[in-house]
Amino acid sequence: MAEISLTFPDNSQRQFEAGSTTLDVAKSIASSLAKKAVAGQLNGTLVDIEQPLTQDGNFQILTSDDAEGLKVLRNTATFVLGAALKKIHADIHFGEHQSSDDGFYLDTDRAAGQVTVTELPEIKKVMAKIISANQPIERRVADKADLLNEFKDDPYQESLLNAQDAVQVAVYQLGNYTSFGDRALLKSLAPLKHYELLSVAGAYWQGKSSNPMLQRIYGTAFYKAPELEADLKRRAEIKERDHRTIGRDLDLFFVDPEVGAGLPYWMPNGATIRRVVERYIIDKEVANGYQHVYTPVLANLNLYKTSGHWAHYREDMFPPMDMGDGEFLELRPMNCPSHIQIYNHHNRSYRELPIRIAELGMMHRYEKSGALSGLQRVREMTLNDGHTFLAPEQIQDEFKSVLKMMMEVYDDFNITDYTFRLSYRDPANTEKYFDDDEMWNNAQAMLKQAMDDLGLDYYEAEGEAAFYGPKLDVQTKTAMGGEETMSTIQLDFMLPEKFQLTYTGADGQEHRPVMMHRGIVGTMERFVAYLMEMYKGAFPTWLAPVQVEVIPVNLDLHTDYVKDIQKQMAAKGLRVKVDLRNEKMGYKIREAQTQKVPYTLVVGDQELADQSVSVRRYGEKDAADEPLQEFIQSVQADVNNYSRTTETSANSSIEAKLDK
RNA sequence: GCCGUUUUAGCUCAGCAGGUAGAGCGCAUCCAUGGUAAGGAUGAGGUCACCGGUUCAAAUCCGGUAAACGGCUCCA
């Protein structure tokens, strides 16, 4: 009898009879392991627990405690969901499905009427029936040709089958529901007890917007009830962190349909946060050699024809305004052409380089209506934009210095949760970009080299570049779990060419500069939204719209003192609100807490007599008396220190690399 | 833009076998003058998103438009 050799995670090796199953292997190790085992993993591929093993290789037994073991449960849930849908709608077709850390989904299509959310409870009932019947799911290996015949009326399954290289395909079957593809399912449906169907949403077949749209059913499943409960609770709590919820509760911004979708209004509270960020970043940039400018949001369309925006970015631009005299004005979608005009306004010498032009530049992009979302995705936005014009040999140093400034800013805002992404053009779709293979390859290689030299971790993504050049993007997560670009550094050889930019070199000849586009805090809209979510609305003192709220114990006796405190603090540039409404103290304190004001002061006879204040910090239950002057100084220190509690820099290791 | 859902007072929502609207919070006024998370009373506030249709009668049924939400595609 032939034998196979399995290497376990601890590197030990054992021989088994060919055709042994994961369950056999588990039993040979420990009966407790056999009980917990849900599947195996051979050379990275999931195998069913009773699937015969015929190959040597690295082998791992997956249990209900493993992340991969959870996937097996979710694969099984997806399968049962499919079986249930097939029972309810015999004519339903299935697209792709997936299990992940966040749950599972199954794509469906039904010509007679798509599945909707209202059907989910019924579907769940049918799933429960299938699970309690607990018929074994039959696994077999079938000829691709036979399967093609079986699925000849289902274009999606047919297409998925044709994409398979193998002649033989693994098939799972339960009743008249058949599903193929390599994956592991549970042997018994019994452990599938704690699951939920969450939502239904449209999804393009194979992710292409030119393809038909299927209905994607999302769900999740766990081995243990408390895990499911915790996950559902987590999903409910996402809403509390969502910047749209916080924006309304704290009166930060709104979007008014009467005005237009994607055109947010900043209320005084939100405007205050934005103003603090704007002042901060302008000061920072000026200190780092940037020259801040103001340029118009409107420009002659020709500017964007020259830049290539009209050719490559038109879909995202508002339609030009026909002025009636042959002139067309365009709302700018990017600031780069404007800054190029600034560069071009004078003759430039190599001695001036690098020239750094910066602006909080307002731009307009006609985003697709379905993409709009609060402040995260808008049609009018203000970018913390900067363009450096430099000589080619200055690229490396400038890249490093931008990155260094970025890390310093992240430190001040206490931002630590992000990843670097190198964004390249899509090689299969080059017509979307400026056409110059050599420049693209060069620029991409230079960016990668710079990151490697610095020893920074990053991942690479094709198809994410700007149309004029590759980018280093800093990716962050929204409360909803979406990934978004916050900061970006872009290398551009194209626009200097298009605009015929030059500088006079030491040799007296004209040379072409390189452009570096960069945004540090990104757009004010997205950045402030990010801060809202990161802090759950409880902004640190230096950013908080209201830093201190003062409440008198008795309106008749203490109003003067409250006003005096406000006056003194306002004189120091602090943002103080007094609450002189005819309400009880407890009521006002509650409101100050729900509005997440960093410091709530209560003053009565005692405080008035001592010229002190009773200080209660946000989120704390207790209050403590403190001399007024001492308190004012401590708040000032808090603000000046960007409300950092520790001196150590979260990004220090990266900064150290940059200093080398 | 696409698929699905939703749209009722400033906010959160109820009403919907078709018979022209309700609650809580908030707001205003009055009473209560209160020491660390909601004191009481009274009152104002809505052409039920908008435009059409069906009907004796539409917030409720049907169609269209817009916006929001969940996703997909796209993106700072």
C-alpha cells in the first residue's frame, strides 16, 4: 500500500496510508483533536475532513478555534444558503461566493424577481430546516464536461466552470443543489447554529461594471453563540463611530438636498475643527519651505486640455460653462495646473529648486451619485495640496522629506493605523494614462526604490495610479471598514512635459523639472471625517470645537463669575462655552458630557470664594477643585502639546529610518 | 452610474386592510433656584420628499423624479 508523508506545523513528519483522511490523522494524534477538527489544510489548500489525502506535503488540522476553521463553517453556511435559495426558487442562478474574516456572501440572480431583504427571514427559516434535517453533503469529483452539461442553463456557473483548468472538478451536492469548486465544508451541519443573514446588495458579475448586476446576500456565522452576539453588537456599534452620526449629534456638518448632493455645509462646530487643522498644516508647511498661494477654482477649459485632464479625467469633471463668447470655463478637478501657472509665471533657475507651492485648494469633481457619502466622498472638496518642482537628482531627498513631514503630522494627530500602498498604472488598461511606457516604468521603479531604501513596509496595487504618474498612498480605514486614501505622494514627469516647464541650469541651458504632487492631511472633508471616527467625536482638547464649558450652580449668584472665567480663557485663545440657561445643573452637565466637551467646570459659592473651578474631564465621573489660573495654564499646555499624553512618538521607528 | 431598500415635526421613529396625522427628545413660555448625566406644567411646530395616475376619497395603492442608506463600480 502506497504511503504519503505529512509534515506538521511543528516540522515533525509522519507517514500515513495514501487515502487516509484528515479525521484519520487527527484520531492518530489525539481523540480530543479528532473531536475538534473541522477540516485539513494540505499545501495551503483546504480539504474536507473525510476527503482522502493522496499527496505528500505540509499538513495542518484545522479546528473550530482556527481562523481557517471558521472559514470552513462559513463556507458551509454559504452552501446551505444556496441550498435554501434553490429550494425556495428553483429557477435561481448563483454567481460567486466568498468567506472571509468579516462573514460570507453569495451572489444570486433570478430573472423572475431578485432576492430582497424582506425575504431574508424566510430564507433563514429554510436554512434552519436544512440544518436540522442534517442530511450529509455529498462530495464527489465530477468530469468538467458533465458539469458543463448540468449547468448549461446557468451562464454564471458555466463561466466559472470554463475558468477551471482541471478536467475533474470537486462537487458538493445536497438534494438538487449542486455547487462545485475547491473548498472544505463541514461533515455535519450540526455545528452550524449561530449564523445571521445581514443584508442584500447589488454586485456586478465578476466585479465589472459592464457586466450584469447580481444580488449579493451577506451573512456571518460563528461556532459559538457569544461570538455571534459580539459580532452583531460590533456591527450595530459601527454606527456610533460613523462620522455621519457624529456629525449630526455634535452639529458639525450637514448635506442639504435642496443645495445639492455631495456639497456639505460646515456648521460652526465642524468649521472650528477644520480651521484648527488648516492653521496647523499651513504653519507646518511654511516651516518646511512651502510657499502658500491662492488660485482660482475656475479656469479656462484650455488649461485642462493642456494638462490632459480633459482627455483622461473628463468623467469626473463638471461640464464646462459656456460663457457664450467662445470661452469655456471649467471648475477645476485638481490644483496641479494652477500651481504650474505659478511656477511658469517667472523664469526659474536651478538655484531656486526645489520650489514648493502649496494651497488649501478647493476643487470640484463630479462623483457618481452612488459614491457620495457624508464628508468622505463629496463633490466639492478642499485639498491640502502641494507641488514641488525639482531637478531629477533631488527626487530622493524630497521624497524623504515629504514622508518625514507626513510622519510628524501623523504623530501630532496621533494617527497610527495606516498602511503604505504603491499605486501603479494598470498595465492591461494603459489608455487610461498618459502614454509613455518608459517614463511609467522609470517613475514606478524610482518610487519603489525609495521605499525599499527606507526599509518601509508597503504593498503594491496596479490600476491605482493617477493618470499622470504613480503614487505612494497612505491608506486608512473608515468606521464602515472601507479603505480610503488619506495622504499621497506622486511622482510626475508628464505635466512638466505637457506644459513645457523649464528651469535654467548651471550650464545656462534649459532643463525640464520633475513635479512631485503631495497631500499630507488629504482633503479637509475626508480628514476631519477621519478624525471624527477615530475619536468617536470625543476630540482632544486642541481640536475640540468647545474646549471648556462653564456651568454656574446658581444663576443669580454665579453668573458674573462664569462670564469672568469665559473672558479670561477666551483672551488666551481658548474656546469656552457658558451655559446660562434656566435648567438644572445636572441637566447641563449631562449635555456637556454627551457633547463630549473635554472640560466641564462647575462653579458655586466655594469656587467663587477661592477663585477656583470644579473640573470634570470628559468621560470621568469625578470632579476636583483647582485654582482658576492653574486650570487655565493646564488647558493651554494641553492645547500646545496637541493633547498628547505621552512624549514617545508612535511613528518613531519610521521617523528614525527617515533620519538616516 | 448600477442593484436593492428607504423618505411622516429640528432629531429618532410610530401610523399604512385607502376616510385628510401621533410619540419621545429638542424648542418656547411659566413654575421650581438646583453641587456633578434628564424637575414639573403649558404651548408652538407637519401641503406625510417632489410630480403625475387610480379612486367619491391617497401619508397609505401605482408610475416617474430627487435625495439618503447598504453594497458594486469608481475615487482624495
